[in-house]
Amino acid sequence: MALAKRIIPCLDVDKGRVVKGVNFVDIRDAGNPVEVAKRYNEQGADEITFLDITASNEDRGTTVHMVEEIASEVFIPLTVGGGIRTCEDIRRMLNAGADKVGINTAAVFNPDFVREAAERFGSQCIVVAIDCKRVSAEGEPGRWEIFTHGGRKPTGIDAVEWAIKMNEFGAGEILLTSMDRDGTKNGFDLDVTRTISNAIPIPVIASGGVGNLQHLADGVTEGHADAVLAASIFHFGEYTIPEAKAFMAAQGIEMRL
Amino acid sequence: MKTIAVIDYGMGNLHSVSKALEHVATDQKVVVTSDPEVIRNAEHVVLPGVGAIRDCMAEIRRLGVDKVVQENIASGKPFLGICVGYQALMQDSEENGGVPCLGQFDGHVRFFGDPLVDDNGEKLKVPHMGWNRVKQTGSHPIWNGIEDDTRFYFVHSFYVEAADQSQVIGETRYGKTCHVALAHENVVAVQFHPEKSHDAGLQLLKNFAEWDGKSA
């Protein structure tokens, strides 16, 4: 009897459509977010993450309505990220029906925002997203740095130290994305996942690079992740959530079947 | 039309609870309110809550929700506490350096401990976040149609230790044995989030909405 590891399908939403950039170039349309979320809910997903990658602010209203619609029909935890910069943004998403919000860039530029948000809304709803790249050379001990702007801008911040700091500031969970792996289908960066997961008491969600079911299992068994996030392998029907769960359970991982 | 009142004391996300109740109790009206009169007139009452217990209890007392809870429980109507709304019904909590609570159940809210380890000595994460099994240790109408050991969604760093084992109707193992569902007369309360627990959670809420408040 134990806590189950979670599978979290991620919806990257641009202008009201689910998209997935393969290596950030070829953006493929994967449907209406509400329909996609309902499908994953029916399949037995453990949570859903909705990432608003819309560049312009004027389309944010669409996101709020979609979150409202999803929350009225999907009764599993829903995390909403993308463009969360103020407590007002958080309030709006929670009122729309999100259970947790993902804070990314805003945390890097203003770490106190995480502290303020956790104090006001509770740690349980504050997910700090960390986008990192390996900066150590081959053969050197692993070192990872935080990057912003879709992986283009280095910040000089060490990812492991940052995760420890975000835990101290009240984050309830870490969504860890390897920008080296995102979109590659080569699997998670297991080293950084394990290093961070072992360094902090709060759960870590592994993200970036899933191409097959073994990658999901490896995220848990070798990366020590508490949850695994994937997008394209589910969106385009390569695998279903029940297939992924059965596969992981067969390797001895505790799952909610 | 009968009414289910979800008590609003300004803490956390009540949307999920009310949406889930609306989904299962289609012939009942669901209102999110802090108005004592509306709550008094409702047939069912739900006390939800997320966040820190100190802030929740402060708002509960400031808005007079403590009296509303007491009065509605005494009236014999079906009453459901969820998560922090569950913990608030205990005697006290160790969170935030010790906070007195409403004392509807003889129980204490304890910290999971640091480090917390499982039965094999493996370190466990705190908060206890995700889907864990609930052992139905007592029969109750809210378990109707829900299999024993079904998984529900949890998010909490403190757990309830009840003094009266006869009130415990659900237990979960996470480093410790946590009492995650308690029942006494017309009151039932759960640590997990039924509104986020997919089909089993919706079934539990439906059972509550149909319950007349009489034990078993």
C-alpha cells in the first residue's frame, strides 16, 4: 500500500488550441483543449497540466474560459501555467477552477513572488516550473543552469540550488523540464531529475523528452520522480494513459490503475 | 428544491467543490456562501478549506463561521468537512506552532515528521501529494458503491490522529497510519479531496448529497 506515481498529460495551448512543438519548430495541432482534457480524464490520467504558451496578453481571456470549462467537467487536479506573474493572475486561475498554478519566469526574476503566493494561497497550489540545460561538459560532474525564454536565455542560476531555494520559499511541487531533451523523444534527463528529487522534500514532476513508455518508467525508477509529464506521445495516439500505466505497473511501479 | 451550502470563508478554491456537487446532485441547488441564514436554511452543509490552518481558523472565527458550524451540526443535518475543513473540526493542530480548532471531533492534527520514512525505511516526500488507498475501517453511507482500498487524491502535510477509534471510518498508510475519514452522528469528514478524486470522489459526494444524516 503506497502512494501512486502520477502520469500527467500536458496540454500546451496556443491561441485556444493544443499544440506541440517538435524541437520547437514544427508546431502540430492536437485539438481543442477541453476535448483533449476530457479524453485524458476518461482514460484515467492522474492530473492534467494546462500550459498557456500564447504570446500575447489579449488571448488570455480565452484561457480563463477554457479552464472554467475544463474544471466543470474534469474532476481530477488541474494545474495551469504560463503567464502567471502576479497574485491577481493566480487568483483569476484558481477562481476559474485551477487547483494549482505553475510559476516559471516570474519566479526567476522575483523569487519573493513565490513566497508571497505560497503564503497567500497555500503551498499546495504553487508549482514552480524549472527549465534547465546541462552546462557541464561530458565526463564532468553534472551541473545545470536555469534558462528562460523557451530555453534561449541563460540566467547563471544553478538549477539544483534553485530548487532547494524554491522549496524554502514555499513551493509545493517542482515541475522540472530539461530544455536539452524537450521535444527530442530521447527520454528525460535522469541525472538532473534524480539530483533535484533527492535534494528536496517536495514532489518533483519530470518533464521533457518522453518518446516511449520506458522513458516514463525510467523517470520514476532512475530519476526518482514522483510524477511524469508527457505531451506528444499521448496527443497523437501513439500510446494511451492506460497503456502507460499498465507498462509502468509491470515494472513494479505503484500506479493508480 | 433542496440546497447544499458550501461554506465560504475566503480560503482557497471552492469552485472545484461546488462544481463537483453540481455535477452529482442535479436535483439540488449548490450555493457557495458565508451567509448564516442561507446556511441555516440549507439541507446539507459542506466545510471545505485549503491552505494554512492558522489563517483558516482566523477567518472562521472572524466571520463567525465557528458558531455557524456548531449550530448546523447541532441541528442534525448532514455535514461534510473536506481537507482543512476536516482538520478544523479536530481539537487542535500542530501546524503554525499550535492552533486550537473547533473540537467537534476528539482528535489532533499532527505533522508527518521530517524525515518521514515508509515501512521499508525509504524516505517519503512531504506533502503527501497524490493518489493513495483508503481502507474503509467502518461502514458508512458515504462508502456506498465505492470499493475498499480505492485511491483518492490527497494534498496535506499534517494528518489527523483521532482519539476515538470507533469514529474512524477510513485509514491511509503514509509513513504513519493516518485517520482520513471520521464519522459521528450527522457529521462525516475526510482528509482527501473527493472533488478531485475522479469517479470514486464523485460517488462519495453523490452519497453525501443523498444522505439523511443518520449514521449507517
